[in-house]
Amino acid sequence: MRKTNWPIGAIAVFAAALALAGCAEQGDLAQLNQNEFTLRGMIASDRQQINSLKQQIQRQNDQIE
């Protein structure tokens, strides 16, 4: 099962809408891109932690059996 990352998608859609409307300055777009990059890093870190915890649980379950 794959979860969608709606906050990242929402930021991307917002950035695209601003760019198309001509309302966004370069600095704003750069900040949005930086925020997206940061969020992606946080998500990757969380996924690694989740996978590590799943492995730990599996090892403990094996020990219990």
C-alpha cells in the first residue's frame, strides 16, 4: 500500500499556480522548492526509521516464536 504525499503535492500545485498567474517572484519559488526539498528529506528519513522499526519487530517476533 502506498500513501500519497499530499503536502508535497499541494506545495507543487500551489507553486505552479503562482507561477502561471505571474504572481510569484523568483525568491518565492526558490523558497517553495527549498521547502519541498526539505519535506522530501524528512519523508525519506521517516521511511528509513519505519523500515528499521519493522525489521526490529520482525526480529523480536522471530525470537518470541
